[in-house]
Amino acid sequence: MTYPSNWLHTWTWNGLEVSYLACPSAAQGTPVVLIHGFGACKEHWRHNVSALQANRAVYAIDLIGFGRSAKPMSRLRDEPASEHTIRYGIDLWAQQVADFVVEQIGGPIQLAGNSIGGVVALAAAERLEQQQHPVHGVVLIDCAQRALDDKRLSEQPPLRRWGRPLLKQVVRQRWITTPLFKSLCRPGVIRKVLLQAYPSGRNVDDELVQILLEPALSTGASEAFRGFINLFDDKIAPELLAQLKTPVAMLWGQRDPWEPIEEARRWERFNCVRSIEELPGLGHCPHDEAPEVVNPLLAEALQKHEREAVEPTTP
């Protein structure tokens, strides 16, 4: 995916380079920041940016550890801190997004996130609320449910619960995580994973494989992987939704193999959740699998949030 060069920018955040896309618009809608999922990058929004640009400025950001952003060495919770390491997790990425909004955009904003990017969007919105920075809405696209988090351990089968201490010891070892990551960074493996995530098979093309492969081959990418697979006690969406005041809309592929729609339906109980739009036949990344379906729904959700910001309604 090649964006116009004047849309591509670098921002220095806490001494780390962050790559982002800024797509201007003549329209006056509230700008939206698009937040990718694990292993993805800003180019994963390749089929969405231009469609959304009709009504608002569009930003897409590479989270630290992904895309063309910096990929420092990982530090787990119990490892000693140093200036050359970073603790990957929702707090890091949420603060990155919140600071980006304040420093690079400045005014009212909307956030949209896919997979783990959805959790990041919720956590960033929570931070911005605390700073009294206007957030008009959040759109979750197959938000990560983080079933392996310790807070959900009771939901796991007995064997998985018993094996959790061993799993934690294994995945912290670089001599295991680095070769494992390298074994996944092959075009054939990436394509197989994508065909699970995109059950219709649509848009699983050479361009997409290259979009995901290139950053994964860059220096430091295995460190973000190590940090991520060690997130056993971090933010989960329900605890954020329970506190959030910002309106939330959800778009969800009914055939998502990793984030069951049944759990997403239960999230409608939270006051901030305004709607869930179920997408028949689509999987974990419906915005890329079927942009012709998702783009109008995403644009409509953003517009509804804007109207509510002008004329607040009772949930």
C-alpha cells in the first residue's frame, strides 16, 4: 500500500519514533484515529482511509513495536527497568495514542480500533476523558477479548488453568520466543493465518502479506511479540466499558474465529455501548476483508457519535 508521501509523518514520543498517517479532508467532521491490531500496522487500513476522508480528516498510527514505529527491547513486569527497555502493553499504547491526540491533533477526536487496537482505543479514551479532552466516540471492530488474561482464568478449562504457571515461565524465555516469532514470519504462514481471520478469503492478497511481513522482519519486532504474549494481567474491555462515558459502537464479524460474537453481545449491557452491528460471513478483520460493507457502517457510526456530541442523548 502506497500512501501519498505528504500523508506520512514521524513523531517523536518519549524519545521513540512513531510513524503515522495524516490524511486531510475538506469536510468538517470530527477527525478519527485508526488503531491497528497485534502484528498489523497503519497500512492495514488500506481500504478504509479514502472512504472516511470524505467526511473527516483521518489518522492512522503505528503503535510502538509495530509497523515503522520504534521497536525497543521488551521488559516484563518483574524485570529490572533500564533506559533501553520498555514494558509493552495496553497502558503503553493507550498513553501513546492519548498523547498523540493531544499533541498532534488537539481538538475533539474519535477513535476506531481493530482487535487489540480496540482495547487500546478504549483505554486511550479513558485517559482523554480524565484529561477532559473531548472524545466524541469509539468504534470497536472485533475488539480483542483477551481470553488468556488472568482475570478470565476461571473461564478456562481445568487443564489450561493448571498449566498457566508453566506457560508463563515458557513464554518469557527469549530463546523460545525469538525462534518462534521467526518461524511465523514467513509468507506462507502469514497467508494461512490470514485465511483463518478472513473466512471469505477476500482481499488476502500478496499486498496484504507484504504489509504484515515487512515490519515483522525489522530489528526489534520479536521483542514486541515477546512483550505481547506475556500480557497475562492487563486491561480487558469490560472493565474499561464499565467506566467509560464516551459512546461506543461495535462492528463484529459473525465468523470471527478468535473473538466470539457471543461475548461481544454481552457487552451491550454497558451504558456507553450504543450499538452492535453484526457482519454475516465476515471474520476478525472485516474492515479489510469487506471494506465495501464496513466503510458505510463505520462512517455512519462516526456520524452518529458526532450528532450525540451536539445533542447528547440518555443511553
